[in-house]
Amino acid sequence: MIKTIGTAYRREDFSMPDFIKYWVDVHAPISAAAPGMRGYVVSEVVRRTRGRLRSDAFVEQWFDDEAALENAMASSEIKVAWADVPNYAKTTGTFWVVKEHVLIPPPIPRKGLLRDA
């Protein structure tokens, strides 16, 4: 399993609630259409506790492997998703491809908003 993690910054004319609402209600269904996406989490920043990095939110998307990620990134669905980003967010986020090392599995408090695993 591989995933991407990225920072997200709202447009100046969006309040935080409006930014998250647009993302969840409009952008997420577009982005979730990417082929091979196995998980999709948006984490709204409540407050920063240490360090200098500032972000309004973080996004995580899981794929089976690098080939699945590359296939998704080359898809027309991802092109449509990236075209929607300026409608609610800045395009200055930073993204990483990472491999998880789960030490304590996180609790799953509820089902997904778009679909279940």
C-alpha cells in the first residue's frame, strides 16, 4: 500500500467551514472517481502545536502500489479533479508519496462519507 499526503490551503474568499463544505460536497466526489483509489481522508487543521508549517487541511489518498498511483495520476478523472481545485483552494500545496508503518491502528469511528472500504 502506498499513499499520497498533501497540504491544502483555502482560497482567501472562503471561510474555513465553506472550504471544508465545498471539498466534502463537491470536490471529494470528483477526486474519489480516480481509478484505483483505496482510501481518501481530508483532515481539517484545528490548531498547530509545533513547527512552522501552516496548512488549512491535509489530504491523504491510498493506492495499492506505485503503479496504481501512476495510473490514477495519468487518468482523465484526476485531470478533472485538479481542474476543480482552484474553485475552492490555492494550488500551492505540497504533496508527498509515502509508505505507512502503522504502530497503533487508528480507530474507525464511522463509515466513509462517499463509500465504505
